[in-house]
Amino acid sequence: MEIKEYKDYKEAEIRRLYTEVGWTAYIENMSALEQGYKNSLLVLAAYEGDDLLGIIRVVGDGFTIVFVQDILVFPKEQRKGVGTALLKAVLDRYPDVRQIELTTDNTPKTVAFYKSLGFSEFSEIGCSGFMRC
């Protein structure tokens, strides 16, 4: 597996990835998603040869805050270390950033995954999170 910057947005593979992981709300407006990718701080992709395995997309300023906007791994590639490798690559890229944040589904699987990589729930560090949808 190779982790590299995702510089050439390929709509078909992004649509397939988001569809297969069930994030279909994002693909209702593919032009907005493409602009999101183009305006991201960093997008990394995991590949096996020419086959895309997963993507991580982060936004922020890269100095005081990085927000993990998307981390998606094709279902058939999950539980093989792809997501871990992508997230570690981001953490390695921004070692001195004070706040690296993300929002995720509140399931035992996802909570355990992020805790295993050193993340804490906001409530554990005396914070609250808010979102306007």
C-alpha cells in the first residue's frame, strides 16, 4: 500500500467510494464535492498499484487547527490498516498542530478506532462540540 497526495480529482472513483461507504448525501452535488476537494488543506489517498483503497481529506490552516473532514475506505478494504495508515499520515504531516479534530458516527467501532489512535471525545477533555446542519 502506498499513501500519496490525491491531486487529480477523478469524479467516477470518488462517486464510487462515497456510494460504497453509504455517504450518498455528499454525491447529490458532485460539483460542490469537487470544489471541497480542490479547496481542502490536504487530500491523501491509499493505493494498491492503481487501485484506490481509501481517502482522507482535511481542512484548516495547517498551523493551529486541522479538521479531518472525510476518511473513507472501500468496505472490502476495511479492517486492513488502510484507515489507520491514512490517519497516521495526516498526524505525521502536522505534528505541531495544537488541534486535530474530527466528527464521526457514535458507534462502538468508530469510537474505538479513533481512541486507538490517541483521539479523545470532547466530553473527556472538558469541551463541547456543536454543529449546524
